[in-house]
Amino acid sequence: MDKLKAMHTFIRIVDEGSLTAAARAMDCSLPAVVRSLAALEAHLGVRLFNRTTRRISLTEEGKHYLENCRQLLTAVEDAETALTAEAAEPAGNLVITAPVLFGQMYVAPAVTRFVQRYDKMRCNVVLLDRVVNLLEEGIDVGIRIGQMEDSSLIAQPLGSMRRMVVASPDYLRRHGLPKHPKDLLSANCVRFSAATGPWWTFYEGSKQFNVAVTGNLDFNQAAPAIEACVAGLGFGMFISYQIAPYLKQKRLKIVLAKFEPPPRPISVVYPHARLLPTRTRVFIDWIKQELQDLKQ
């Protein structure tokens, strides 16, 4: 039995969801896939799948073995790459997604430098303010802000960002500095509905609480909401990278800092449903290096 080939077949069965789909994806016969799995289970002395007439699911032993197989095959691929393509540069297509404003400020410039360095690469940058299903939408790498909810993805940290309340110096002169988040109940708040909506979250010690803010401006994009705050129309709650230039220029001022939620992680995420191509691994290393000091 070719153990590495059997491991690869096992992984494809998991990723494709059935023996038939795995055979189709590998361009081989269904009996060959069945024989490979049977030989692997016989060699290990355990059942890797629970099988019924309608579906298959991993046993507990199968779940543990799956992760070990992925790690082993990735190590084998890395070793072969180091020996046979040490001087080769990454080439091919890569689709990358990120939030709109963060992507414009940080990811797009990093990708531009990546393509300048590796001119055989073709990158498609998709900027969207929604959580994208990487596998379903054919995306190789994503940049996410916030806690990971999709356990099917691998996440590597890039940094962290604060969510903060700001206002213009002019607005604060006219209306005063709030001492507690509840003071916002009587203030005009510019809302960014795609993020926080009408409820702004704060912390007092370890206790979380929400404040229902109101105002005469509501946007579904961050940029115009920020501009309205700069113009002195009220308080706004934004992620720190969104307002970094305005803070530096002193056109906005942070308030209620001691009530801020914990910083939100920024991660580069990618599916581990298959072995990563060299171009994807190289880009992940690149973006981690580019954004390694990203903390605000």
C-alpha cells in the first residue's frame, strides 16, 4: 500500500463529502477509492468513517488522523518544494478578500508590492464589508477583523484594532466631553449601520453593556459617517484603522476610552480543505510580514 497516496485519498473523501465525489475529483474509479480506504483502515486497525447508505461521517479516530495526515502531507510538499523548486517564484492566480476600507488602506498596497516582487502572479483583490465564504466563493485568502466563527478556516494573527468613540474638537467644545457612555443618550450620534447599528457596546470593568444611540444621520459605509463626525455633526463609533489619519491630524478626538471593548483581532484566514499551493503560502508569509506591526 502506498501510504501517502492512501492518506491523500482519505483527505479527499473528507473534503468532497463522499467516496463518489472523491473519485470524481481525483479522476479515478470509485472501486479504487473504496479499496484505498479499506486498505488504510485495515493497516491502521480502526474505522475512519461511520458509513450509512446515505452519508459518511468521521469517527473520533478519523478526526484525529485527519489532522495528522494534513500536517504530514504539507510537510512532504514543503520538503519537495525546497528540493525541487528552491529558486522558483510563485506564479498563477490568487483571489484575496478584505473589508473595504481596511483593504484600501492596507491590503491593496501590500498586494501591489507583492505583484511587483513576484511578476508571475496575478492577484484579484475583492473588497467587501461582509463575511465571505471562501470555499463557496472561490477565494484563496481572506483578511478578517474580529473573532473567528468559522472553524473550517485556519487563522493566523496579524495584529489587533480598537473600536472607539470619537468626535470633532468643535463638537466637543459645543456640547462638552462625555464622562460615561450613558451621556450619549442625549447626544447626536452618527451611526454606521453596517457595523454597530443603533446599539453601541461598552465595558465597565469586566461587565459589558449596550447603549441605544440616536441621531439624524445613518450610513451603511464608514467613510461618509467619519466625514460627518469630522464636520462636527456628532459622535461616531469606528474601528481605529478607519479614523487613524483623522486622529493624527487632530480632526477627531477619542472619548470614553476607558469604556472601550477589548481590541479586535485581525487575522489572515484560508481554508485547509486542501494543501496550499506555493503561491498561497508565499502570499500568506508576505502579508504577515507587511502587517506584522498592525496594532492601534
